[in-house]
Amino acid sequence: MFLFTPLLGAQSDSQACQSLLELENGIKVLIDVGWDESFDVKMLAELERHTPTIDLILLTHPTLAHMGAYAHACKHIPNFSSIPVYSTFPVSNLGRLLLQDIYLSTPLASTRLLDSAAPPVPASNFGAPTFLPPGETGELHPDALKLPPTSAEIDSYCTKIVTLKYSQPTPLHSAVARVSGKLGSITITAYSAGHSLGGTIWKIQQAQESIVYAVDWNHSRENCLRGAGFLSGGGVSVETLGKPTALICSARNSEVVSMAGGRKKRDEMLLDAIKRTALENDGTVLIPTDSVGRVLELVYLLEHAWRKDQELSSRAKGKGVGLFLAGRRVRRLGQVVGSMLEWMDEGVVREFESIAGGDRRGGRQRDDAEGKGNDGNKAGPFDFLHLNLVSTQGHLNRILNDGSERGKVIIASDSSLGWGFSREALMRLASDEKNLVVLTERSDGKLGWAGNLWQEWEEKTRSGGEVMATNWQEIPLDGQQAELDIPHRTPLEGQELEAYNRHLAAQQALTSQQQSLLSNSGLPSSIGAEPDDDDASSSSDDDSDSERQGKALTTANSKKISAATVMLGGATPSGYGAGKVDIGINILLRGKGVYDYDVRGAKGRNRMFPFVMRRRRVDEYGEVVRADEYMRAEEKAEEDLLEAAGVKEERVMGKKRKWDENDAKRGGPGARKGKEAGDVGKKRRTGKTKEKPDGDDSYEPDDGEQEETEEGEVEEDEAEDEESMLTVPSKITSTKIAILMRFKVAFIDFAGLHDSRILRMLLPLISPRKLILVGGREHETKSLANDCRKLLSGRGTLSGRGESGTDTDVFFPQIGNKVNAGVDTNAWAIKLSDNLVRNLKWQNVRGLGVVHLIGRVTEAQDKKDESRNGKKVKLSKSPEAESKEGGSQVEQKNALVLDILPPALAAATRSVAQPIHVGDIRLADLRRVLLDDGLTAEFRGEGTLLIDGVVVVRKGGVGSVIIEDGGGGMLRRAGKNGKASFVEVRRRIYEGLAVVSGG
């Protein structure tokens, strides 16, 4: 059985992908947790509804369309974070940078507090009082935001992802899988998908089902990314991705015809646009792209182009072009991508291996490449010699406002131009007609600025209704007006903040009481359950949820909840202040002055004194070290003095101390030395140090890099301020801005996706029995479905709703529609009886054990019945013991057993049983054996072996060998001096096979 339901991304303009697969034994697999640039929480309604029944999550790409809602679901959807998740190593590590960049860049991702993916369950259904009294709801600001996941929480969510390697079959019952139970029947395998670093094509196997999930893949190799893993050894291998029972493929880009010249022509077009705009006209080229996915291809291409072209990389005043990468997490991206070279294309690996043998200690090689003026051939593939990293808004503003006439190239996120540094940069560059915006992917159906620019470009350049990129074309925007709605995060204050706290307290109390009533009623409760992973960086609210873990609460305490929630702003029974409601036996830990608790009538954990076990956090370097545990005694004393004086100083784990500030405050003798150490630290934080080349007095640093030591310190402070804003209750406000657009727009396809030709060439080679098309707009999905019906030999049917066909069925369901794409086969598991096993005679055929048997399928008998038939009397067991064994007895009675035949029936079948030859004879091996016997054997034609000019042996197809006698005699003996006979050659062939027969 295999049922497929697209939750997002089927016949839709949105590129967000979410797919639900239902397999045997009630197993549900969710593939991708995508979102789009609108960050509409209603898109996640179906995901939240299915979450209690999802058993496994697989992730394909570290992009917004495939992973954008992962952190939101872990934080705001109950029990989602406890589901096992699998991906490749790059998807897990780059995905966390993507999610952190999203929440730091736009307040829309936090979603409004009153917005809900699913309609809330009325409190009256649980017999609970109304938690929000009349008149209180009006005080809560309608645009108040939920608290978004912090960077530490996103790290914890992504740390739980189990990472796999390519082509590594992983049975989910194994120890590495970390899961058990009904998932043990599934084997998953990851294959390269191209498009992004670590991008995955998933193969899921269960019994007769072999499902391949391939969405957003790229068959062609790129500068630093592999191609999709469909072809191996000149074709599609059945052992890898060939001939699956079901193929789930994306229809996106199915109407696009690639440009002539491929990747090389594409790269030349981009460099030509940069030289014409930035080098000749001193303009700025803005390249909007994603945060961690396709940006790596652009970064690798431009960094190496700057190394090779001295005209672009010259740092003399008024010469060269500045190259910048802008994003909230680009500095961390530059660090982690160097550890993922093995996941990249073979050319990148060879490039790294060619310089690995040299002397590359620390920054010596980088200094040589820059200071001595060579082309940087000894630099690593992702050692940024010319690329400057911009991670804060202030740094970006200083680059754009420096007043320099030097051209610039800015790669910025996001490609939608709806949020991130790309929008901020374009707002400042829009009024200058010298500037150019290069769109790197098609924005059909996208909302916002990128969609409007793409539509404008397409209308002016499309010819004949065909989408083809043969050469880059730029179009001017002659003074058009664009009105932008810019969202901002504004902290709540006064009555709005009080209403916000009351609302959170009411929601927490409502969740706890629902959980209590469900547990007391005996129904399974999945509300409010959180994983038991706890850390010091988590908030107190998270700790409280983690400690409860969905356990029951006593009836007496439920009455306390009702009383507490009426006084939303007042004191609670647990001793908390306004907006804090805590219930359950955990009051013994969190309540002040509470030393007793009534556990009569309680069950399970609520009868025991609460205990919270903190799990150790582990990252790729081992166990995370808590800095507070290694604090010196004088530091602790100093903190105690500060607390006594009313000064609270937060200590952040992993944050470096500023020696100059500490020593200056104390006025100690190490102030000067501390300042020098601080200056060194500032230089290290900037990521690179550039020295003045020998003999070049006209040298000036790149734009935005003057006084790098101070720049790094400013960026660090700005990043901390932006991070701290995420923990403050806020609301979303918007500002409308009118932009005069005079810049030029061009399109160069860097999306890295399959096109029309590749789809129509590969799908017949893959030859799936069922084909499901998702991930495209309605008209391109239906067009590809019609073509596939013709390409796949016309043997199947075309179905939009899931009617099954004969051989090859093509499905293109809409969002929410379920299709049945299972294999129409029946399979049973039988057990061999002990008597049958004892009589088996195994033969070895090329390392495999082969046996022929004849038996009778019967129903398994109960051991108790067998003992009575054998007249062996045992003491009867108590009714309680028999009831405990009832389940196993039912399984034994329903099991099938293959047993030996009765004597009368065995004699009749033995006379008609024919021997079976198992194996495959190779003519080359037969020729070698005959030559060793002194006979002559030579090949004549294709697949024909002539022996002594008399006997002919040829292959007659799969499993068939034909022997012909040319008239030399059937029974003539073959030997050192004689000629071969038909009988001798046949005997040699039989010796190479295993003859098995059931006797």
C-alpha cells in the first residue's frame, strides 16, 4: 500500500513543498517542511493536523521552499520536535543557518499571535471555563507576534537531525537509525540531487514498494555542485534509482528550454554583465539569491573569476570591482562550507587535494597570495581572497554610502527581494540608472518586488511564446514607481505588554487543562508534549513544558487552574507574578514556599517527586562546554558584588571577554596589554587581514573595509542587538515607501534545475510503474503529464484524481488530494517447519545457497494443541497467565507454515518433479575450461562459441543456452587428442550450473 498526499506545492504558484507518504502498517512519512516568502501560517494547517500521526521526516534541500517552516513547526506545533528527522550533513548544517537568517531578517516569519494554522478547540469542549474574560481580548494588539525560535533553539532542533551519506542504505531498525517499532520495515537511501549542496533524492523501500522522491533536481554538473545521481555506468541502474514502483517528480521548469552552451555560456553572460556595468560604467550589480543554497555556486564562480582577472581584482584607487556577500549568517557560512568539500563536485575535491600537500599553515598562504600579488592558485576553493563578507545592516549601509566611484558587485539574500539585505540594498540603488539587478531564477507567481520585476522583464523580452535564454538582455525601468510595504519589529510596551503576558498565561493554562482532561479520560494526549532535551539556554517556559511531557494532572489541581486563570493578572497558586501560571506536581520545584502536594488519585509521574534530567548537548566537536562551570572564584565574587549593587550582567556562553573594558573599569596594570589583546581579537574576528603590497603606494582597502579592526567590533555588537530583539515581546508595524526605479533589470538562469529536454529524456530511462507530478504550476504540470503519457510507451493512464491504470500511471494531484499509487501485489510471510529444514540439501552457486523444496502450506498450530496430540500432559496455567499470552497465541494461529508432504502425496509428486538448473554460464568461462582440456574454442560472431569446429554453443536469451552438433558425432569421446562431442560439451556446461531437485 502506498498513498500520496501533497500538502503544499502541487499545481500551485507557490514553490513551498510538503508531501505526505502513507505506507504499510500505518506508517506516515513527511518529506520537506517548506514555506514561501509570504510566511502565511494558514499554509501549515494540514501539517499541524497530520503531525500526531507522522512517524518520520525527510528533508531534501536547505532552502526556504523545502525547510523554511521546520523551526516554526518544532516550536509551535506540539510533538513535532519529537519526530525522527533525516537528511544529509550539509542540509542539516546549512539549514540551521538558513533558519537563523530568516528570523533575523524579517518579522513576518514570527507570525502573528492571533493567527493560527488550525482553528483552536473551544474551551467548552473540555468543560473548562472561558480563559479570556470579556473585554480582555480587545487589549491584545492584533499584530502582536509570537516569540520566534532563537538561534540556540534552532541549533537544538537541527542537532537532532540524523545525517546520512549518499548511497548508504539505512534500515530504520538499525542502531544508527535511533528509531524502532513499526519503522523497522523501511529502508531509506539518499542520492545526490544537485541544485544545492547536500540536495537529496530519497529512495524509500518497504516490502514490494520502491518509492523515489525527486523534487527540484539538476542533472548537470556545475562549478561546485554535483549532478543528480540518476545515471550510473551509462544508464539508470535498477539497483539505484531505476524502475521504481513509484516516482514522485517535480514538474517545475518543465517548459523551459536551456540555452545553447550550457554552464559555460551562463557563466560568461554573468561576467559580461558585471564588466559592462561595474567595470566600465562604475555602477553596482545586485544579485539577489537565497541564503545558503544557490549562493554557493555564485560565490565560487565569482571568487575564482576575481582570482584570474586582474582587471576585476585590482585594489588600486579607482580600479577594480568590489565583491561583497551580504547576509546575516555569511561569516558562519564561510566557516562551515570548508568542511563540506567532499559533498561537492569532483573538480572542487581535486582542486583542494592539489594544494593540500603544500604548506598551508594558518593564514600564511593567504598573505602570500595577496601580499606578493600572485593569482591565489594556492588558495583553497572557498578561501575568500576577494569576497568581502557583510553580516549587519550597518556595514551594508556604510558600503553603499561610501561615496566611492568604484563599481561593486553585491550578492545578497533573498531572491524574492521581499526581505533580507537584497531588499535593503535595492531600495538604495533603485534611483541610479547605472545600477543593474540580475535575477537568477524565474519568479512566476511570486509576490512582491521580484515577481513584478520578472514580469516586466519577461513581457519585454519574450518572443514567440517560448521561454528560452540565449543571451542576457537588460531592460531599463524608466522612472517607474514602486510602492513597498516594509514590515518592522516594534517592542510592546505598557498595557499592550500586559495584555500580551495575560494572553500567553491563558494559553498555557488552557493547554495544560486540556492535557489533564485528555489524560484522565484515558485518551492519548499529544498536546503540549515536548522532547526531554533541556539546556541552560532554554527559557523557563520551555523548561516547564519539557518537564510536564504530557502527563496527567490531578483533579484537585485542575480546580486550582480554573481559579488561577480567572486572576490572569494577579498572583497564582504557584507563587508566580502576573502572566505566569504553573500547575501540576512541578509546583514543588517552581513554587516558592510550597512543600507539600496532594497526590491522592494521581497516576504515573504525578505520584512521584518531580525530577528533571538534563541531557548533555553534543555538537560536531563533542560535548558542549558550559563556561559558567569553569569560572574562577574571583569572577564569581565579582558577579556577587554586582548583583548586590543592583547591576545585573548577563553571561553569554561562548562570548569572549573584552580585556580592555574589564581592565579599564578596574584600572589595573593590564589595561594597556588587554587593549592590545583586544585589538588582535578584533582582527581575527574580521575573518582576514590584508597587508599593503610591496611597492604599491596607491593601494587602498576594498570599499567598506577601512579600519577593519573597528568594523569587526561594530558588526559583533550590531549582531548581538539584532539577536536580543527576538526574545522581546513585539508587534509588527509597516511603513509604506515609494521608490523611483531607474535601474536596469536582467535575467541569467542560475536556478540549477532540470529543464524540458532532460525531463523528457530521463523519465523513459527511469521507467517507473507509477509517476506522480508535483512541485509546479497547473499548466506546466498538466502539459508534462500529457507528454509523459506518450513517452512512457502509452501503456498507462492519465489521472488527476488517482484512478489506477495497467502499467504506467501518471498522477498529478492537487493540494490535499490523496492518490493510491501502491503496487497491486499480494505477499505472505511463511515459516519453514523444523522437519522441512532438517531435510534440505543446500548447494552453493557463486556464494549463494540454493535449495529446491516441495511442501504444503498449513496454518500454525498452538503449542498446547501439539502437546496434547503428543500425549504429553503439562500443568495448566492460571487464567491470568493465559490471558497474558493471548496475543502471542493469536499470532501463532494466524501464521502460515510450510511443512513436509504426507508420505502418499510425496511419492506422487516425486515422480513428476523435474530438476532445475540454477545459475548463468558465461561463454568466456566455458572457453577457458575447454582450452584447459586441450580443445580448441573460439568465438564466431556475437554470442557464439565454436568448439573443435564441430560443436556450437550460443546464448539464446536470458537463462537459455543452445548447443548444436555440426555432424561430428554425438557420443565421440573428447580428450587431448580427440575432438569434442555434444555430450562432453553439455556435461561441461552442467558442471558450471547447480542442478537442484526436490527429492
